[in-house]
Amino acid sequence: MGADGYGHGADVEPDGWYRWGRVVLYAEMVIATLITVFSLYLAFQGTAGFLA
């Protein structure tokens, strides 16, 4: 077995989709965090459910 557990050496680079998949995953995490913070802000201001 190699260093990565798949019989390859340690210098194997991931495919292009893996890099873009990580970018999309991190972007979704940031968006989810922002939505959560905004929702908590509305809840503590007493305006949750009333954006108008």
C-alpha cells in the first residue's frame, strides 16, 4: 500500500472535480452560516417571520 492507502504514492493530486466540489461545499457552508446568523438576528429583534 502507498502513503494514501490506495496503492498510490503520496504525490497523487486529486481530480479537478474534487477541487471544485470543495469550493462549492465551502460556499454552501458560508451561505448556511449567513442565513443562520440572519435568522437569529431577526429572532432576537422580535421580527422573525415578518420581513416587510
